[in-house]
Amino acid sequence: KSDVDEIILHPMQLIFRSPYGFDDEQISLALREYADTLSNFDRADLTVAWQEVRESHQSHSWPPVAAFASVARKSRNDRLQAASGHRKGSSEANKAWERWKVARGTKKALEAAKHGFAWSLKCKILDGHDIDSLDMRQLYQDHQRATKLADALQDGLVIEHPSPQNGTMKEYSFSPETANAALGLWRQIQNKEAETASEIQRAQCYNSQGR
């Protein structure tokens, strides 16, 4: 059993209800998304994420995976900075931030801001990836799928998504509670997207002035 299963997914399924209207296949698909998103975090940070989200989550259904990831990322950054004595450049978090400071001035970052996936790019780099190793086309495609999903949820439409079993397209419907929770998270992501796009624009302007 993985750390994500043991620390978050197993107790989450015991304490909270699965999203209303989900069948077994949808639940399997959702759990795989949780596992993939949280797999890069250590046990210590997953434990903090579970404790904080469990105490603050007010709905009866599963907390969104982004809530766990946000707390785990902050825990990791705080822990690494504390371990290094807050010496600049000595922690993984500081190194990741330095990579982002360089990356936000590149053409790839400008492309991400133009096409709406700047926040995704920033998260990848802060999670330890180098910008040259990232598949920009994949990030763009992921953004397009998320946008189509948000639009469909907003319009109350049935969602088509590949089946986790065989990859064929299957229709899914969501309860109003689940749709509203997902749209709330989407709005938060869009706010972060706007902030990150502005950050990239400032960096580009700064670089163009030759400073």
C-alpha cells in the first residue's frame, strides 16, 4: 500500500462519502487522480495535509485533491526551509523558487501565459521539474480538457471521459453538489492563473529592459 493510500485515501473513504451519483468506475477514476497528484509528497507532508484538510473540510463528500496538494506543498516548503535554517539557496524549496525566477522570463513561460496554463507550469517547476524537461503540449492539452470540463459542469451537461478500464469514452453525470465544488476549485485555479500570468508579464518586461 502506498503512502497516499494509507495516509489519505483509506481514511478519506471511511470518514467522507464518495461524490453523490458516482458509480464504481467513476470512483476508481477519481481515486487514481488523487493518487497521481499526491504521489510526489513525503509521508510527513501527506500527514499534515490529511490532518489540516480533515479538520477544515465542511462538506460530507470527499475533499478536493487540490486541497490536500496545497497543504502538502506548503508543509514541504516549510519543512525544508526549517531544516536548512532558512539559509538562502540551501533548501529544495529555495532552489525550486530560483528555477521559477529564471523560467518566468522565458519564451515558454510567455507561451503558457498566452494559452492559459501559466499556473500549471509554475506548480510543475516549484514541484521540482526543470522547464526544459516539461512537455508544453501536454500541459496545454490538460488545460484544454479542464476548461471543457468546467464549461460542461457550468452548463449542467453530461461529461465524456476515457474509461480507466479500457480507455473508451464514457458519459458521466455529476450531482449539483459535486459540480459546484468542482467549479469553486476551478475559480480558485483561474485566480491563480491570472496572478501567475501577471507575474510572467512583469518578468518579461523586466528582462526586455535589460536589467
